[in-house]
Amino acid sequence: MIVIKPSINDIKAYQRGQLPKNAIKLDTPPSIDELTKQASPIAAILCAFLCMTMFIKTIVSHTMVVSILAVISGFIAGFVLLIVHEWLHAIVYPKAAKVTIGKLKGKMMFVALASHPLTRRRFILMSLLPFILGLVPLIIFVITPAEQQVLNGIMFGMAGMGIVSPYLDVYNVITVLKQAHKKDKIMFYEDDIYKIPS
């Protein structure tokens, strides 16, 4: 079940499922601010990848391939699609799970909050599925002729938001891959991630 909340004050209140007794807390940053700080190198790598894509297309085309205003428009469209980003997280959960989607109060950050165990593979899918919102426009950007600067710009702006915005999710996936066995189940509980050995 997916529930929409316009404003969310406390993540913990929406991530209090039934935590099994054998659940083991993973080593994760103690706050969203610390998580953002520790995951920032991932955002930098994703930005560098995008810049490299733009650089290569520009060099190969021998011309400016985007309209700057179109890039800004695409970036804004990508920001609006952040709610879809969270919905893509939510649809991976089984129907029995309650997933709350909303904006964190006082932050320009949307979240999908749930406290339901997932297999490690499903957790990774749930975390990375929103990359679709960046990869599709990036592919369109790459294959669109250089002369179509407006379309290129819109697609590049959308790709920028869609590829960089999941950087916290990538951090969580790396954490799970390092600390959990492939047969473990993974579950958010309050501010933390737990593994549940099989």
C-alpha cells in the first residue's frame, strides 16, 4: 500500500515495522546529514560521468550540442520527477508493505519510507530502479543529432537530475553489499538498515 504525505517530520515514525529478534544493525551513518556527507563522493563520480558524456558528444560533434535554457528546463523537469523517483522505490515492495511517500520538512528531499523485509536482491532493485529516470534521457541525449540543441538540452538536464539524485541509494546498496550475505533479508527500521540472517 502506497500512502502520500505532503510533509514528513520524522523518518522514524514511518519506519517501525516488526523487527525480528535476530536482526543485525548494519554500520551506517547516524543521521541523514552525515549520510549525505559520506555519500557525496558518489554524487561527484556521477556528475563526472555526465560531464564526460557531454564533453565527448561535443568533441565528436565539433559544435555546442545543447541550449543552456533547455538544460535548465530539463533540470526542473527532473526535479518534478523526483516524486516518480520515490514511487519507483515504492512499487518494488510487496502489496503487504506500507510505503509512505513525501517531502522531508525543511529539506528539499523526497523520500519513500517503509519498514518491511526484502531479499537482498530485491532491496538492490528497489534502491536502483529510479536510475531509469536518468538513463532513459541520457540515452536519448546520446543518440539525438547535435543540431537538435533544445531536445539535447532538455534530455541532458533530466539525465543530470535522474542520475545524480539516487546517490544516497547507491551508498545504501554499497553498504548492504559489503555487510550482508546474499541470502540475508534487508529491512529499514527507524533511521537504520538491518540484515536478517536466513
